[in-house]
Amino acid sequence: MDANAVTTHFSALAAGDLAVVRVDGPGVCRECGRFENLLLDIEKRGFASILLDLSSCGRVDSTFAGVLLRLAERINRRPPGAKPLQVAVTGANRSIIELLDTLCLDDLFDRVDLPPAPDLAPLDIADRDRSKEEIMALSLDGHERLAALNDENARRFAQLLPLLRQELARAGQRRAGQPDPADS
């Protein structure tokens, strides 16, 4: 990671059956692995509700939006009899709302006003990043899911998807010690 890159801080707090995830900084590709890991850890803990607090998140890119889409899909695929999970978003600024609307993700989660802060206790969740290759795979997966939502998204990401696939394949070849065809 670039030493000059802005690092987003994620905090997880809880009160009873509510988990609050605060995103402090930009929701961008390089941060999506940490965000995905945090959400997966919180889901495993069996909360009934997750509130995503984006009030300190200035912007979100499409890869980060893909993490939100994966979360929504996991919620919808919960097995019968599993404890239901509700997710709401609070504090999203106009540009984030517009991006979610543009990508047809605006109805995935309820948007709520920031409620009065209950007595929240920090959750002890490790801040685990992923490798560059894993983040590329998350980015590709998120963009494929976004493209599958509708024709407009498919057109929007038509040029990006082959590039992401190619970059991921190159990363896999480098990891396997194979020469990169682009270097020929």
C-alpha cells in the first residue's frame, strides 16, 4: 500500500443486538478487503441489526459498493430458520446516495437518520487486510455482481471487467512464477 495513501478507519461498536460500523474516510477499493472482513466478522456474531454509519465517509467507489451488494446478497441467502439480519445505512452524503442510486443499490438497505447514540461498547475485531490479489478478486467480483444487476450497469462496466480479469490473471501468473505475457 502506498505510504501516502489515506487509510480509512473502521470501528465496530455494539449495544445489545445492534452492531454499528463506522466508516471514517473514503470507501474505496484499497479499503474493501478490510471492510469485507469486518462485515463478515460481525455477521458471524449473530446480531439482529447492523447500522452502517457513513457520516464520516466522504465518498464510495464502485468496488466498495460491491462489498455492500455482497452483504445484501448474503442476507438474502440466509438459510430458512436462520436469525434474520437487518442492515440500515445512516449519514450517507449526497454523492454516496447518488452513486448507490446510479448503480441501482439504493433500495438494498433502509436509510435512516442517525439515531441517538445508545451506550455502545467497542467490539474486539481484528483489522485484517487482504493481499493485493485478493482485493483485485473482490473488485472483480463486486463489479461482476453490479453488472449483473441491470443492462445499464453491464454497459457501465463493460470495458472495466475485461481489464480487471486480465490484471487478476497476471497477478496469478506472477504468483505462480510464470512470465507475464504483457512483458513479451
